[in-house]
Amino acid sequence: IAGITQAPTSQILAAGRRMTLRCTQDMRHNAMYWYRQDLGLGLRLIHYSNTAGTTGKGEVPDGYSVSRANTDDFPLTLASAVPSQTSVYFCASSDSNRANTGELFFGEGSRLTVL
Amino acid sequence: RKEVEQDPGPFNVPEGATVAFNCTYSNSASQSFFWYRQDCRKEPKLLMSVYSSGNEDGRFTAQLNRASQYISLLIRDSKLSDSATYLCVVRVYTGGFKTIFGAGTRLFVKA
């Protein structure tokens, strides 16, 4: 069982370039999320999607966009990367129909460095 | 004030020690509580949910105090493999569910 797959696992990017981080899940979870994790700040929500066709803004959405064309895929795009977007990005999913549990399943992360 | 606060540590303990982590949350409407474990350069994974009556899973015990808005995790008989960062997680319903992560507490267990 693959769970959640993220790509790339690591990327060095020049400032100003466009970058898409890919995320695919095979658990048929309704909800998907993108987080960034920075030292001392913990995980911060960038964007989320409660179901295919809908998306919403999280805590730190500026400079990022997402789409949810189907249940399985939830790509995150940086239109014009800036050094402050250097971070580790985690994609996650949950079965929102099981609201009382709320367990999030994470991908292995994408380490992005913007120079 | 952060919505979920944890002592960042690090906690350095010998094998076999008992160690406790605390976490406070600010939103009294918080509904669900969890501890996640994150190994170095890996993704977070659910360690255990925290129930109002307290719950135990082997060497791990989680407690919730709603009145004080406080969650704890106790690890008994620490193992080297327990070395990780422990994330306190709170789920709040505000028209939809919102999951809030603490910054984590680092634990190092030494031989």
C-alpha cells in the first residue's frame, strides 16, 4: 500500500522560478492538505481540500496555489519562488467522513531550497 | 499566544527512564486530541489519540484535562528507539474541522 506519494523528494530552485510539488494518494480519502514545516514553528497549513473540486486557504497561503481535479491528486504550485519558501513540504490526507478520529496520513515530504 | 504550546526540549534521558511531555491549548472548543511522533527527516505519524478518561498503549500513557486545557504524554521505560520529536495535535471545529500542530518536543534517549 503506497498511501501518499510526494514528488520530488528534494529540489533546489532559483528564485523567481515556477515549481509544482506533486501529491497522490491511493486511500480514497476525501480531505487533503499541504503543510510546510520550519524549525521552531511546527507544521503550518498552506491549503486544504475537503473534497474533489473544492479547495480552501490555510494559515499561510500566500505565494501558493492548489487544485483538486480528482480525489487522488493534490498538487501545490509556487508561481514565483522566493527564498522564504525554503522549507519541508508535507502533503497529508484524512478520511473526513471519520471526523471523530481526524488521523492525518502524511507523505514523506518534499525538501525545497530556493536560492 | 500560540494555539498549541509545547516545551521544545530537548529532553535528554537515559534508557529506562520515565519522561513526561506537556502541552497546552488555547481554544476551549477543541474537540479531539492526539500525539504524533516524527523521526528525524521523516513524516509525522500518529502515536495515539487522547481520550477524556485517559488512555494507555503499552509504555505510553496520554492524559487530557479539559478544565485546564492541558494534555500530557508519559513514556515509561524509555528505549533508544523512542528518540524522536513528539507533536501535540488539537482538532477544533469552527464550521469545519481545523487541525493545529504544536511545534514539537524533542526527546533523546541515551544508552
